[in-house]
Amino acid sequence: MFGRITADRLTKVLGKPLIVEAAWAAHFGFHPALPPHPLTVGADGMVTSAHKMLPAYSQGALILARTERLDVSRLEAAFEATNTTSPAGSILASIDAARALLETSGHDLLDDLVNTVTTAREILATVPGLRVLEPPLVDPTRLVVVLPGTGADGIGIEQDLIDQGMPIEMADRDYLAPIVTMADSRDDVLALTDAIVRSVERHRARPRPVSPAAQWTLEPESVMSPREAYFAPHHRRPAQSAIGRISAELVAPYPPGIPVLAPGERITADALASLLDARAAGVRIAYASDPSLATLLVVE
Ligand SMILES: Cc1ncc(COP(=O)(O)O)c(C=O)c1O
């Protein structure tokens, strides 16, 4: 809905605050090769993970806000109303340490990271059939590997990497997306790159076209609000006989974690087929009450 409204128009003309979902962008603005920091280019607030691109403990996250359009006391009250009353000191300390690291050494560490990832991209680009997404399509510190031209299956490659103690952030049949951050050494990133190259060769098969996963292309039909569906009387049905009924649950192949079904949406044959395909390809089916997908929860 806001696709064509610029940050400037939203904030200056309409007077609406702009909040940026910046889970993966905690390092933006700390190196000239990276996109600017959201708060310096018009955002009023941003939420960012400190445990993704910064080396804080899991669950560490930050809300950053400017106060021209946001009422800081309301923000504080909302935060307190939803935050745990028993925050873990170790997580808070790790967030502060990560913030301090970014402030004091971020530029140099990010410089090394951008150089290392550029080298890794160059190595991967020499593998026949392999594509690597390039900036500005992706953040210069991200490695996103596109596999269909090699015929290799990303789920098999992910397993090879896990077996070598190198779990990655995301893999599906067609893509690999390891997280590399300023806390990784050049040697570690290049060892990962080498392991990917060897695994691609091990799984090489007939090249296939790139086909976007169903969750990017399916048009959901919303029949009732997620809240209504979640609280409505519901029951479990064999999946095939749930086609045409309204889902009472969230079902998302993970990665990428985008729901194919949400509460209140019609369960279509296409949606079910895409979920069964994902499951057969070895993708984890997240949030479903029956991850085998033999059954689905439907509204009565
Ligand atoms: C785009 C995006 N937003 C938000 C989150 C959740 O972040 P957190 O784990 O800090 O709650 C994730 C987690 O993977 C994500 O990918």
C-alpha cells in the first residue's frame, strides 16, 4: 500500500512516522560501502536484531527512535507493556558490547568483511552454473548463492555444511544464504566458501530453471481476519479434505518463513501442493500443528 510513497512524503507531507523493519541492517551506516543508517535518511524509528549482523547473544535486539513524530513516553510504555519483567542481564550486556564494538571498530571490521565477501563472491562466480547475487541487489556483506544452473540441491549442500560444523542461516532447493558478519575471520569465510564449492561439485546435476518458491507467487484469499479464524471453533481434517476450507493456523516452509497459509485464508489445492512439495524437498514446515502435513486445522 505504501509502495509508491517515499519516506519524505510519508513523514513531511502526511506527517506519519516511518518505522523501519531493519532486522538485518544493524551495521548499515557504519561503512561507506553499505546503505545509510535508516535514521539518517528519514526513518523515525527502527527495530533491529543485535544477534544477526552484530555479535550479540540470541534474542538481543534494539529499538532506536527519533522523537519529532514519535512520542517517546508512549513508546516506552508500549515497550514496557510487552517486554518481559525479567530481562536477562547477559543478553543486555552483549547488546551493549556489540554496540560498543560497532562504534569503536565497526568501520575497520566492516571494511575487512566487505573485502572478504567480495573475494568469496569472486571465487563462487568461477564455479560453472553458479550465480551469486551482487550489490546493489544485496547488502555488500551478504553472500546469496543461486544454485539452479549447477543442478545441485541446496538442502543437500546445507547438510554437507552442517556435517562440517558450518551451519548456515538459510537454504532451500535453489538458494544458500550463510550469515557472515564482522565477527567472522577472513579464514573462516574462505573455508566456508571452499566447502560450498566442493559440495556444489558433489551434488552437481542437470541444470534447472530458477523457479520462485510458491510463497512468493501464491495469491492468498483472505476470508476472515486472522484473529477471528484463530479464535473460531476449529477442528483437524485430513489435508486433502481441507481444500476449500478456511485455515485456522499458520503454516510456513522455513526457510524463508513466509506463510503459505495464515489463519483466515482459504486452503487452496495450489497452496497445499506447494506445502507438500516443500516438505518432500526436506524443508521444515514451521508453525503447523501437524508438521507432517497429513492434517490441517480448519475453521468449523
Ligand atoms: C526480516 C526479519 N525480521 C525480523 C526477524 C526476527 O528478529 P529477532 O530474531 O531479532 O526477533 C527476522 C529473523 O530472522 C527476520 O529475518
